[in-house]
Amino acid sequence: MNDEFYMQLALDKAWEFQGLTYPNPAVGAVITYHGKIIAIEAHQRAGTSHAEVLALLSAYETLSKMTLDFDLNDATKAHEFLLTLPQNFFSECTIYVTLEPCSHQGKTPSCASLLQQLSLKRIVIGTSDPIEGHDKGASVLENVTFNVLEKECKTLLEPFVIWQNRAFVLFKLAQTSNGRIASDENDGYLSSKASLTHVHQLRAVCSMLLIGGNTVRVDRPTLDCRFTQGYAPDVTIYAKEDNLDRKIPLFIVKDREVSITNDLSFLEKPSFVLVEGGEGMLNALKEKIDWLLIYQTPKLTTNTLTYNTTMNLQFLHQEKIDVDMMIWSKNLGH
């Protein structure tokens, strides 16, 4: 096994939480002990323990054969616990992390200073932190190897870099294996429950859900987070005319703001905008979309509804989610 193998495991774990960590980046970490993998973890939600910390806690449980009895996502408790361990506890361990450990102390303590005190055998980093003031964490560490699978780690980080300056625009779509975006009649949801749950997780963390006027008029949707019990996102409806029925479920979800506009200048503000819609919305936003998230379900249908458009994509990452395939893709234009 080599450094690239272990870093790829960290990357794959981080992709499971892509977008869900907003406004933090998706980060993965792997720890080995004499070449044996003892922890694979990823940052899961902003304000909670970072990937390195979760990996260290998991490695502790493996090495000590003890189960920790506090909330591992409580970053303060996690750091405090790890600093009580003997100086050499992790001295035969190597940590692989997709992003340079943070030097900044914000909602969570600094991971770089923690690793400095734990004295691991090696620290292998995918790419440097692009945010000034958070970077240079590696400068306080010893036995560091940098830029392992750097290109892949930078791709993972791309949404985070974009939403520092403007909206990162993610267009979500679900389709069958023959490219249709609706099932045959009375066939229920197109995607699996796992895919639907994942969409609801993204809705709960995004800055805004952007939809088209036709979606509101035809589908009369709710667009909440009922599968995850999360807070429903604020919604912006992109429409030329405000002739929408205010009695549909979309408008009566508690603690939600719904706005209607034909001006997309709000996309210039740093944020994470999730877009859901059909062919019209995809074509209208073609120049604004950064990535597409495709949920492809293993079925064929005679339904003729599809995205009749031209767009070149780069597949960035794919994974199984229940029976579906989830494909993260970059918009390369047309």
C-alpha cells in the first residue's frame, strides 16, 4: 500500500459529506498503525469535530479497545480528551488528511496545534488550505508529506473555494437509466428513499433552494425536509410572472421565506444555492451552474419527459446510494 491508496480512502469518505458540511469544506482522514488501517472518518457538519479529530477518536477506540462515552462530534470535549492521552499514544500512527489541518481556532479548536502535541509518526496532506488566516497549519508540524493526490483533493474542495466569493450553484436532477426524468404513471418517486433523504439533507444546509415558476405551477410541491426532520430551506422562485397559487404547500411551510424574482444577481453573494427543476430551469441557468448532482436509478421507462439540452460534463465522483448511482459532475459548458 502507498500514500495514494490511503489518501483515496480519505477522499471517498469525504465525498459522502460533500455539501453537507456547508459553510465548511468536505474533508476526509485516514489513520494507519504499522500500515494497518484503524480509522476512516470525515467531517460531517459545520461546528462539529473535524475529520482529523474524528479519525483520532476512532483510532483511540481501536487501539485501546475502549468505547468513548461522550458525543464525538463535540469538538471541545474531543480535543480535551485527546490531549489527556500519553504523549506517545499515536507515535506509531500515520494520518492522511485531504486538507491541511486548520491553524485557526473558531467554532472548533485548531487541528494543527492538536496534531503538534500528539506527535504522530507521519502527517500526509492532500492540499494546502486556500483560506488566508486558516492556512499554514502544517508549518507547526513535523514529518509532513504534502500534495498527495493534490488534484483530486482540490476538486473535492472546489465548492468551498467558490462559495467564499459567490454562490456555489448545484443543480440536482434525478433520472432513469434511459435518461427520463419521470416514472410511468402511478409509479411513485423516481429515486430510492436513500437518495430522497440525501436531497433533504442538502436542502437543510443550503443557503437557498432555487426553483422555477413552472415547477410551482405544475408540480405544486412542498420542498421541505420531512425525511430528515430538518428545517425547510428558504425558497427563491425564478419566474417572469408572479401568478403563483399561494395556497399550495410550498408557501405554508413554517419558518420559511419564499421570494419570487426574475433577477439572478443574488448569485453574486457568497452562498450555497441548490437548484431543483426541469428542462426550462436547466436551460435558464446553464451559464450559472457550477456542478450537477445526478441521481440515476436503475430502471427504464416509456415516459418521454427528459432534459432536452446540450451540456458537457466532467464526472468528478460517483457512489452507490441504495440502488441508485449518485454522480457528482462539473459543468464544462456547451
